[in-house]
Amino acid sequence: MSKDDRYLTTFGGLLAFLYLAFGVFEAIGGIGYDGEWLGALCVQGNVMDAFVLLVIGAVFAFGLRERRDGSAFMLIGMALGIVFLAIYLVLMGANALGLLIFGSEHMEGWTAMDSMRPGLYLGILATVGGCIWRRRLSPSRLSRAGA
Amino acid sequence: MSEVTDEGAKKAIRVALCGNPNVGKSSLFNALTGSRQHVGNWPGVTVERKSGYRNYRGHRIEIVDLPGTYSLIASAKDEEVATRYIIEEDPDVVLQVVDSSNLERNLYLTMQLMEFGKPMVLAMNMSDITEERGDSLDLDALKRFLGTPAVRTVASQGIGLEDLLDAVVGAATKPPADRRVGYGELEATISDLREMIDKDGEISSRFSSRWMATRLIENDSYVRRLLSDRSIWQDIEPYLSRMDREESEMDLADSRYSVIDEVVVLSCRRCKPKRSVSDNMDRVLVHKYLGIPIFLILLWGAFELTFSAATPFMDLIDSGFAELGTWVADNVQPDWLASLMADGIIGGVGSVLIFLPNIIIMFLILGILEDSGYLARVAFLMDRLMNRIGLQGKSAIPLLMGFGCNIPAIMATRSIDDRKDRLITIMATPFMSCSARLPVFILFAGAFFSHMAGTIIFMMYMIGIVVAIVTAKLLRTFVFKGEPSAFIMELPPYRLPTIRSVGVHTWDRAYMYVRKAGTIILLGVVAIWALASLPFGVEYGGEDSWIAIIGKVFEPLVEPLGFDWRIAVALLFGFIAKEIVVGGLMTLYGAGESEDALTDALKADGSLNQVNAFGLMTFSLLYMPCVAAAGVIWGETRSWKWTLFSVAYGIAIAYVIALLIWQIGGPLFG
């Protein structure tokens, strides 16, 4: 294993732990546990969010098990983390746009913190990894689809 | 049909555009003719032939885009369309699109086409992928060896089109080069068969007797049919029955592959299989345990975006229609005209157009998933599940296409060669939730499940998938007994979706949606408005209106599902097109022109709650998608029995599930 692959595996291991842990927190919130600490971590108690975090965590975790192709799992895990960061940012942006167009009355007191969730800040961490290993993750390594 | 003109046209040239599935035929067709045929990064996108024209250097070139085929011996209906065209319609030039990055597999069809004896041109497409891989093609060596012009193209970027057209014009004006594959010991058999075929002057003047002889050895049903009523068949049939056909077929294929090996060695440098980016991605994305969960989270993400990201744009359109409706109501006279315009047209059509942002977002996402090659992986992931329910993996492609629109999805079943598998897939496809059902889901999920609307919509899609699977399993177990036919799927490489490709597809779908709103939906809501306003003098949509009378006839049927007469009418009109359900409710609830007002009216309706709203969404999901879908089922099956079964079965399933939801869920949560 090259030095770069070792760093990638360590980083992927950290992300595996975080995604799985926050996935469990979301699931706990989803089944009705209402601890204050969950609120502090912006855990919304959404079962589908929990599923997303657990699946991304599982991708990283499988990468730790794989000797030969571990890096592929880490890179896809990061890509998924970034995709969901983008989805959550678009959702946050859509709410902000609604606030901008229709004012606070229509948005019933929405603030940016209402859209904050673990997938967002863990996604930022995945993006940091994506930037470090951007050469290996670059979509430019794929050819273009037909038009 | 479309046309691109360079200069005045003179001589007509007819070109058959053929090749293996997913090599970029439709991309090349679009680039050459200026058409906008749907292209996708998976096999089987084109299932019927399409024509386009190009005037080039004094020639009027008709280009016929054919479905992909691996061989001239067709096994599926779409392959038959391609082979029959090439054989029967006598095109001037056969233009084979070759995936340069997969030369060996593509050249098998080339060998068969060469034997057919028509002038040929090879478009060496996807050359960019080959070059990025570090491989290089020696086109001169290829041309010399095959005796056929070969042109480097990248259809998606419009590279090599002029050279290709020059080659087509050149090939049309010259006789084809006489190149043939040597079949060793089988040559004697071929020679005997040729002698017999040549005795029939009519046949031998139409087709190359050598080509027919090889087809007979390969047991091609088309050639057998062609000869079976000729006098020469009396000699041919006993001769063929004495042969070990299986052995001979294998010998033919071996000979062709040894020529292909030589071609590849001569013309391709460094063409050795290496592990690509796509291979690495597939280690994860089609992983035994992770593949399906990854697909599910991406699907959920797509529906979250479809619902939530569109909201401000929906609100904007909604307020626009509300303003327009108010203005019309205040300024138009007489009152009935104002009511027709505000309550009927603006309210009904507006309530459908409000969902345009959702439709655009959904097709953008579907386009990205399709063009990237990911949807082909989903079909691959589904293969195991499909086999378990008695279908082949190929059935997953039409089912997934059903998320966009059920009509092309039902047509896409033509790529399934086994008739039983095809019928089962046709019967299951209408349960896949198409975009027309989306407005119903968004309206009711938004009104009754606002905090988890995206998840509820995702559940609807899951229910559709489950019902499609159960339907397939039931049909396989009780009606079409047997094993699914074998399926080998070639996974296309992952590609970066282009803005143009995804944009064109999304634009076309959005345009279709708007056009539908302005035609069939407009007629539907005007009809509902008229029935709600008649007889003259009655209260609009009141108990004495014709619509109420019709609705009350059906009310006893839907009462056990927790629906009233207005829902019954909306569902009844939903047979025409599902969007009318929303437009109809807008008209029937007298919600004016604003979707928000309809949401409020639905919430205020004491007879509706989360349980029967969920039941209504499920009913809308499962009963027949639209009249056009039923028409396509008839067109594809040519059977009234199966068309009526599909409609009746859909209604029955929708009814039973909605009944269970209300009867069980009502007492618990209602």
C-alpha cells in the first residue's frame, strides 16, 4: 500500500466512524428519543437521513475491509458525501430563496439552522477529502456523454 | 424527421445507421441530421427506426437510425427491426457505428455486414475514450484490411462528421470491396449451398449467395422462411439436416473471431484490457451489499430535491396564477365567462403548470443518472431480484424508464426477446410511478405530510416498485410458467453528462408537459367546469350540478376507501391523464386559481385526513396511468385481452390497497 493510500484509508476510517455514529444518532432521534445533546448536534431525528448517513458510513467501512480496492470505496464514499452535501445545500438555498421572495411570514420563521443537519457538516469533511484527493476523484477522468 | 441543409440537393442516398447497442448511433444521427432523438448511456434506448435527412455536396442523404444489434441474426424485436431493414430495404450504404474502445466485440457485426455485400462505412466512434486510455487506432491499416472506409468520430462533440459524410458519398458511388472471411473446412459446405441457391435466379439476384449460405448454416429463421417456399428448398433442407449445425455455427464464429483478432493486432496499438475508472467505480456501485442501498439513498435524494428545491418556484408560479385569476374575476364579464376563465381554465391548467419546476428538476436528475451510465448499473443490480421474481434483468430497463413516462417504457420492452418475459414486463410497467402522478403526490404530501413530504413521495415510488414486482411474480407463477430467459448485459462506461444532452432531454419533457397542460388537460378541466356549472342557474359544483350527479353515482364505490364524490370525479377524469386529478380537484373545490387555496381547502375538508390522503395517492399511483398508456399496451401486445386485463387489474389492485389503507389505517390513525 502506498503512502497516499494509507492516508486515504485513515481519513476514510475517520469518516466511516463519524457517518455511522451520526447515522445511529439520527435513527435514535427518529424513533422518538429527544435528548438535548441531539439538538446540539443538529440531529433532526429523520429516519431517511439516518439511512443516508449509515449507507455512506458503510461504504467507508467496507473500504477498510478491502485490501486491494479500499481506495475505490473511500473515493466513492467521499463522492456520495459531497453529493448529499450538495443536495442539502440546494434544499437550504430553496428555503432561503422562499424567504427572500415571500418574506418571513410565508416561511413561518425559518432560519438557516433549521436546515442544518449532520449530512451537511460531515459533507464538508468529505469535501475536504475530495479536495486532497481531487486528482483521483476528478470527473474529468470520465469521457463525455452523447448529446 | 428533421433536415440539415448545406446546399441544393441532387442525388438521393439512403444510409442504414447500425451498430451494437450503446455505441452512439443516436448521438451520431442527431449530429448528422440535426434531430433530437433521445440518447441515453445504456443499451436499448432506440427500439424503432427513425429517419432524418442531410443535404451534403449535392446529395440528399436519408439516414435511418436503427436499434442496436450485436449480430445480423436477430433474437429480439428491436434487433429484428434493424436486421430486416438492412436485408429487405436495400439501403445504398450501411454506416456501422463502432465503439473504438471495444473493437473486438463490435467487429463481429462488421464481419457479417461485409459478407452481406453492401457498400459500407465504419464510423469509429468514441475515439476520445480510446485515446484517453492511451490506445491508438491505425485507421489506414483497418481500411486496408477490411476494404472499407473508416472515419474517426466523436459524435457527442460533432468531430469527424464531414469526413464521414464524404466517405458515405464515396461509398455510395463505388462498388463494395470484395473482402470475405475464410471458413476453412466449411468452405466446401458453403460452396455446395451456394450452388443450390444460385439455381434460383430471383433469390440470387437479390442477395449474395455466399451470405445466404452462411446464414443457413447459422440456422437464421429469416433466410429459412425466405427459402422455404422456393423449389430449391427441396435440395437445401435435406442437405442442412445432415449437418452438425451447432458445430458448424461455432466454426463460423471461430473463423470470424480469428479474423477480428488479426484486425485488432494490425490496427490497434496498446489495446490491452486495463482496469478503468468505470471498473473501480463499479466495485462499489454494483457491490453485492452496498449497490441497492446506494441506489435507494440516491433515489430518496432525488425526490427530496424534486419536492423541496422546487417549492419557491412553485409558489412564484402559484402567486402569478392567483393574481391573473383575481384580475380575470374582477374584470371579465359576463360572470359565466369569468368563472370559466378563472375557475376552469386558469385554476385547472394553472394547478397543473404549478408543478412544472418539479417536472424539470426530476427530469434533470433522471437525465444525469441516465447519461452518466448509473441507470444501466441499476438494471444490473436488479438482475438478481428480477430473476428471483421470474424476470430477466433486461426487464429492469423498461421498468426504470417508467419513472419518466410509462409510454416509451412499454415500447422499450421490444428489446426483450422472450414473449412471455415481454408480456410480464408490459403488465408490470404501468405501476412504475411516471411524472404525471407526481403532481398528485406533491399536492397531497404537501397538504397532509408537509414535514416529511419528500419521504412520502419516495414511499409512493417504492410502493409502485413493490406492486410491479409482485405482479410479475404472480404472472410468472400462475400464467406464464417457466424460467426467465438468460440475459447478458454489457455495462456502458461511466460518462460525464453534458449540459446539452441533459438540457435537451429535460427541455423536451418540460415542453411535452406544458403542451399536455394546454391541450388534453385544458379540455378535461373545461369539461369538469362545464359539468360543475350545468344545468344553468345551479350553484357551481353544488349538489344539483351534473358533476355532483355523476360523482354521486360513483360515490358508493369509493366511500369504503374514504373518498367522497369529488374525489370520485377527479379519479374518473384521471383516466384521461393523471394531471387532471389535480386540475379537477382545483375546479371542484372552487379553490380559485391558487394551489395554496386548494391545499387549504383540502385540509379544511373534514372528510380528508392523512390516512385517506395516503390512500388517494396510492390509488392514483396504481390505477391505469392514462388512456395513451392503454393504447400503447394494445399496440405492443395486439391483444384486447391483455389490454383490458392491464386496465382492470390496475384498478382492482388500486382499489384493494386503498381499501386496506382506509379500513385498517382509518380506525388506527384517522
